[in-house]
Amino acid sequence: MMHCPECQSAAHTRSSRMVTEQTKERYHQCRNLECSCTFVTHESYARIVAKPQKVADTSWRK
């Protein structure tokens, strides 16, 4: 959830689309009916906090 840049009320994601492999563009709408601001944000990776361990190949168990 984002906050509206105009009135600081909660804003919900209405739709999104991938711009690049690592960046998503989201369209938000303010939940405050008196404001109803619609705005766009970009979401992207900043860094990896912990890398997952390699997953063992279990395909032979079938």
C-alpha cells in the first residue's frame, strides 16, 4: 500500500505492468473520495538480502 502524494491517505494499486525484467509500473488510486488522486510508481530490486541455497535436483524421485 502506498500513501497519496496529495493528501497522505491510503492508496490502493489498481493495475500494474512490467516495464523491464526488474521494474514494475503500478497505477494507484487514493481511497479518500474527496481526493481520488491517481498516480504511478515504479517498483524495482534494490539488493538481495540473503541468497537462497541451491535447491537439490529431486527429479529422479518420480
